[in-house]
Amino acid sequence: MELFANTEIVIGKDELAEKVAKGEKLRVKFGVDPTRPDLTFGHMVVFNKLKQFQDAGHEAILLIGDYTARIGDPSGRSELRPELTENEVNQNASTYLEQAFRILDKSKTTVRRNSEWFSKMSFADSLNLTRKMTVARMLERDDFKNRFDSNQPISMVEFMYPLIQGYDSVILNSDIEIGGSDQLFNMLVGRTLQKDMGMNPQGVLTMPLLVGLDGTRKMSKSYDNYIAFNDSAKNIFGKTMSVSDEAMSEFYRLLLNLTDLELGELKNQHPMDVKKKLAFELTAKFFDEVTAQKELDEFSSVFSKGRLPEDMPSFSVTKLNLEKSSVLNILAATDLFQSKGEIRRLILQGAVKLNGTRVEDPECIMTPNDASSDQIIKAGKKIFIRITE
């Protein structure tokens, strides 16, 4: 069935298929916690599936977890998440809908926030909710069990998270909940709570996790290995070009909904051409084909012909006001890198060049006199920086 294509696990598939065959309109729930300001292409995998249900005439419910975000989803975590304030959560959520509607049809989307009901619950209501789950059941969950076995702290609030997410399904009376495969436990709790309350239990549909730009872990805001909905066209194109060859087919399948037949046709093409096409299509999806073609031409000019990009950030050594104008300090002051450690690693790997010459020493000094004419630093494959006096 088309609606269940590209999924990993579907629970309650027969019941859902029967409802669809009867022409029933399903209430399809997808929740996102605004823990960071940006939605990522990892989210797009599930948004694409929600859009597919929406296009088939079902009700798409986008749940903004402005209450659950303050707890922090423990899924896949080996340690406590930092606590977010209400103000931080609201700021992060402020652009979520604008981003989501770049995929979803706004006129056909029901938007809810779980603070609508949780902010009104009494302490007694919360205690009654905890009666629905045992500690033993919680410890069946791998991330909790692993943390418990290794004496890593697990807060009682984290134990509440699956119950809270599950209770959302009760309030919304969802027929189906979709999410990443790491959300399976949470979504099954929703199914259990609905059943306990005499409701028809929701179907559960999990989508594969998109690998991040590091090529190992899932794409996540927490790991800073992601492409964001709000990235510039240049960043979407450039970051996509850094995707590993091994991951390309999954990006095509999950983000652009290519069929197995279409994916098979790509295998006969040169990997670089396939990756450029991927970067073009994803950039065009969030901007337009004219913008995507401009980024493709720019990329080909810079990386294939060895030219410098027309548009690169410029920094003045004098205005940076550094005690020591080393290459390390200058690059760190640009805020284009996660840490000085990352810059040191790039230099040790030979991936940093100054005016085309490899930088061997992170402490190499660039004095104002040295920078009297513009100098170009290239870091890694994508970052070009102009240094002025």
C-alpha cells in the first residue's frame, strides 16, 4: 500500500488498511519538540509521510511539543538533557510552523500545542497518569536500561516523557501516529493509554532515521550534523554535497520519495553527478530551480575548476581584536566552527590552506602587515574565508 511505503515498522496495519479501504478519514499525528530553532532534514522524512497522508485526504495533525520540550525526549540519550526554559522553548517554536508549511499544506493541517492540556493538569492528574506505567516496563526501553546498568542518572521527569507523549494521543484521539524509529516506545505508550481508556488504539508507523553529515549517527540538532529547513541555499547545496556516497540512496528515497526502480537507474550514473542532482533537487525543493542552478554553477566553478567562490565571508584581523592573531584564533573568532578542537583537527589533517599553501602549525601568526592584501583561507571542502587588514 502506497501510504506504508518506505516505512520500517507498521503496527495495526490491517486495521488501518481496512479503514482506508472503507474510505474513512484518519487522524494522523506527528509531534515535534522545539528543542532548537530549526527543523532538520531528519524531520523531513516524517513530514514527507505526513504530507502523503494529507494528499490522500486524511487529517494531518502537527503537534508542537512546547510542553514536552521542557522535559527533553530521552530517546537515544546516554545522559540527562539540559533543561530549557519556557521562553527558550517559545522562541524555538516561533518559526516551526513557517518551516513545516514548506512541506505541508497549511490549509489542510491541524496544529495543536500540548501545553493546551498539560498546563491545566493538577498534580493529582499527573500522579494518576503515572499509575498507567510501571518502572519495570520503563526499564524495558534500551536507553533507560543501558543508563541504569551503567549507573547513569535517569530523572523521574524523563520517565514521565513517554507517558506525556502517549497522553497527547489520547487527547487528540489519533488513529495513527508517525515518527522516527527511535520513537517506537513512546508511540506504543500512546497506543496502550488509548486502549486502557476504552478508545480504539492508534496505529503506529515508524520511519527510518536519516544518517547525519558525520556519516554515522542519526541526523540531529543535538549532534550538530544536520541540514536545516532554514539553511541558506548555499548551505543546503554545500552540505548535501558532503553527504557520503553510501548515504545518497537513502537521501533520495526518504527525502525525494524515489522508487526502487528510479534508484536503480541512478546506479548507472557517476556518483558525483548523482550527488549534484541530489543537491540540486533538495535546494530547489526549499527555494526554486533558478536558485538551485546558481548554486550548482557556483559549486562546479569553485570545486571542479579550482576558482574561488564569488560570495565568501570576510573578516578583518584588526577588528577581530585578538591577543594573538594565529590562524587558530582567527578561524575560531569567525564562529564558523564548533570548537578550536575541530580547527586543530582540520589543520593536522592538512585540510586548511592559506592562499593555497597548507597550514602546518595552528599557531601560525597572521599579523596585520601580513594581511595588508586580502588573503584566503580554505578550511575543509566547503569553507572559504577572506582575511583583510
